[in-house]
Amino acid sequence: MRIVETPEAVRAGNTSLTGLVPTMGFLHEGHLSLVQAARASCDRIVMSVFVNPLQFDDPGDLERYPRDLERDAALAEEAGVDVLYVPPLEVMYPVEPLTTVATAGVTEQLEGKHRPGHFVGVATVVAKLFASLQPSRAYFGRKDHQQLAMVRRMALDLSFPLAVEGCPIVREPDGLALSSRNVFIGDRPRALSISRGLEAAADAVDQGIRDGDRLVALVEEQLDLDTVDYVALADQDRARVIERLDRPAFLAVAGHLGRVRLIDNLPLDLVGEMFVPDRGVRLSAPSALTRL
């Protein structure tokens, strides 16, 4: 595996079908599952590790974000990454950016309402990765479903010649969705109330429940967080809140437990005429995050 710091080094001599896995590092099995998905259809895997300051509205959150490049490099190489792209800040943003990317109609609700400026930062850095690294495919987890919808629409609207692939959420054996910030959770049993609520809603969908308020209520009944930002049913295409499950959708949750902000969701896919909850993939053993 090569570790490089410039986009020119990533592109050097490449004639292969390239899969890009963008990350902010502090890797876990969720990130590594994206590498596995990319390996199935790409000749070469590039993983980026860059903690993007543009997407943090809280400087303290940026400062606290966990970082361990040596650990990331070892996990990436073991997973089969061919090129690990770790651009310094001055390579990613050589000058203060006067041009940013906003995807109207996808980012105003849910996370966009509670994290002003976040999606502009994400869209801008992802656009820069697409433009500079020129991948054939890019892989994102469904855990940030609104982000996935935004990236897909941005790639379509700006004519990036690549496919954006969404991959299943990876969960701990107890159901907790993997996130680098999980290392900061102090009360895990209460954090598990999110996945319990989503599991209850998944069972209801299997039983034929389609009313959005009922699905939201099933989740809310289980939640044991300090604060809840939202529980909402939204469509997969543009992340708009909807009242009834009548199109591909996702049931999204966000809230705080202590200083940790937790997000999770349940994708609800339309397969033929049936709605099928995507419960994600549960690990058979605790993740690398729990072993730190």
C-alpha cells in the first residue's frame, strides 16, 4: 500500500477502475466494509483520510475528533487498500476557499436544520476529492443517509463521471451503529435505545405499518437520550420529511448523550411492491473501536 499526500501522486500511472472510500479516519469495520464493496467491482482502491474543518460548526468538536493515522494505515493496508491519501490541510485548501458547494432541496431538513453549514462543508470537500482524484466509483455508508442523498445529487448535477454507491450500516453485535465517535460514549445501554427503537419500527414495517407518525412514535417510545434533535421519516431521494411510507425512505434519529451526538437510521427500500427494512450488518464480535 502506498501512502501519499497529493492528488497527483494518487493519479500517477493509473489506468485502472478506481474505487474511492472517503473518510475522516479513526477507522472501524464500517469503513472497511466500504473497501470490501469497492473491491468487488474496482481494480484499485483509494481511501482518503482527512478531517475536514469546513464541515464542523463547533471548533471544539473539530478539536476532539479522534485521530490515529498509524492505526488507520495498518487497518487500511490489512483491508486491501492500494493507496491511502492523507492530504495535509495546505494541500486540500491551499488558499481560503471562496467557492463552496451547496445542494439545495436535499439538505435543509434533518441534519441541515441542526448543523448549519455542515453539508456545505461536506459537499465542498467531496467535490474536491472527486475532481482531484477522478475515481470511477465512490462508496459511502447508509448510516449518513441524508449525506448519501446529497452526494448523489451533487454528482448528478455537476456531471461528475462516476457512480456513487451506498452500502449497508455496520453495527456492533448489540446493535449500536458504528461511528468513530462511539469511543466517547459513556453510557452505552442508553445509546442502544436508538437501535432498539429502529428495530421496533422495522418490525412494524414488516407487519404492514405505513403511517409515518406511528413509525416515529415506535422509535420515540424507546429513546433514552439527554436530548433528541429529531425522529423523522424522509424520502431517500431528497431527504424530505414525509407523512407516509409510500416511496423508498429512511427513518432517521439524532440526539445527544452527554457530549456525544448520535445519529442512526433505518433505510426502507422498495423491492417490487414490498417495503424491506435494511437493518444493516451486525458484527459477530465487538468492533475494533471497543478494543481501544
